[in-house]
Amino acid sequence: MADTLILTMSCPDKVGIIAAVTGFLANHGGWITEANYHADAGSGWFFMRQAILSRSLDFSIDDFPRLIRPLEERFGLVWSLSESRVKKRTVILVSRQDHCLSDLFHRWRTGELNIEIVAVISNHPDLESFVAWHGVPFHLVPVLPEAGLAPFEEIARITDEVRGEVMVLARYMRILPPFLCERYPGQIINIHHSFLPSFVGSRPYHQAYERGVKLIGATCHYVSAELDAGPIIDQDVIRVDHGDSPEEMARLGRDVEKMVLARGLRYHVEDRVVIHGNKTVVFA
């Protein structure tokens, strides 16, 4: 894939935004290879994502903030610019279950996900040898009640030390404290094994079984201080029936969890997600 710059923008909706931005890019030789737009009537906001061939522009990425400033001031643009060739440095948190971790490792090694896994952190030692086989540093950080916030401060220290840009909770079965969510806003992604907002918290498959649902699912979302309530990136479901036990539901659900997490992470690292309040615009 050719090197591209990914430009995402949001601003109050008004006439002329697309013309102004695309005109700006054209005036600098910008060759747009993908363009996505969304106007949200409810909030009155406009969202866009542009992929531009890096070699086509007559300025460097360092010059962009200065050049875009007139449009930023005119429309109240909130923007970000990234390079597709730069892989997002990813830290994965996991407990004992390895199905999501294993799937992410496979997609990383085959190049399906444009990430660099720089560390795996776990509150249990079970997966250390598995992680080591992939050549990734493994960090054991037990989370004990008497330790208070110390384990999470250690997680933050490791993340900063390896220059992590995105943190993935791949079935990490501990609740992150508010300070960690606030330290990395829009950078922590979780897979929850239910179709949120149904069955928040622990043992959602057992909750689903007790309720007698006919569909179970998984939700990939950003982590916020409120449990399982952050902006949703992606969801999917699978059908079950009255004969499925909680254990059978969990087996079926694992396949959905892997797919939804991988898809949500891909959207994030390709800068296809714009967070607006507690919702997301996803240019899939």
C-alpha cells in the first residue's frame, strides 16, 4: 500500500467545508485516494477523513499545522494527521484467556494489522511462554487488593517506557481505575463479551443464559471511567437457543470476540474512528 497521510477532521457543520479542505489539498498537489464524510443532524457536527498520497504534497508533515491554520480558524476544525507507514505502538493487557491475544498475534505477524506489539502485560503468569515465543516482552503485574493503585501505576510506567500509543484489553479481567482512563483518553480499547449496553460487568454469558436471550454478542469500545460505558467502536452477534448452556455460549462468543476486537483495533489504528462525546463516527 502506498504511503499516505490520513487527515481526520470534525467541526460545526456549515456550507463550504468540503470545498475548502479539498481545495486546500489540491492547491498543494494533494492526491486524495479515499474520502469519507458524515454530517450529524442531531449534534450539528461534520466529520471527514481523507487519505492523501504522501509523495503528492508539496509540503512536509511538519508544515501542516501552520498551513491549515486559516481553515482551522475559519471553521473551528479539530483535526489530526498521521502517516500510514508508521505502525502504532501497541501494548496488550491480558489475564488467563488467550483467544483474543492469539488472534491479535496472528494478525500482527501476517501484516493484517498495522501495529507493532511492544509489550504484553498480565496479572497472571500463565501466558508468559506463549508471549515469549512471539518475541514480545512479557510483564507480570499482579493485581492484589492490598496493592491499591500500585499495579496500575506500574502499567502506566511500562506503557510510557515502551512509548505505547494504544492499549488493548484483550480479555484483561480487571477494572482500570479512573486515573489510567484519564491518562490515555481515546487510546485504551476493550473487548467486552456482551452486546453492550446489555449485561454490563462480569459473567455476561451467565447473565444472558438466565435472561434466555436468543442473540449473544461482543462489543469493542474505548475505556472510560464508567464501567463498560465508553464510546463503542464495533459490535457483532451470533444466534443461540434454549439448549445452549453458559459454557456453550462462551465457546460461541469467543469467535465473535476475536473478530470484533480485531476489527475495532484495525479501525482505530487506521484512524477511521472519530470520537464525539460518548459516540463514535467510524469510517469503515
